[in-house]
Amino acid sequence: MGLGYRRYVTSVLIGLGTKDTDGQKAACAELPRPRVGRKARITGAVEEMLPPEVIE
């Protein structure tokens, strides 16, 4: 079950770092794009749509 007493979070450490040149370029290219689908684009799970000529 439990130990019978509570432990509280006393501190949290957050760190930030700089990206390499390729990472900075990719981040800058992503900024003007819409937020919808951003995670899929980053992970590469986006499906490319067919051009209209192929569908007809």
C-alpha cells in the first residue's frame, strides 16, 4: 500500500540547451507552419497526399 507518510517534492531542476545548426534551421523552418500535425511531421508519420492528376 504505502509507507504511511507522505513525501513532498522539494525541488525541480530544469535545464535548457542550444540546438546544433541543423536543429536550429529545422526549428526556424517549422515556425511558420501550422501547429496542427506538428508532432506527426517531426516524427515522420505524415502521409503524403497524391496530386490531383493521379486521383482523377
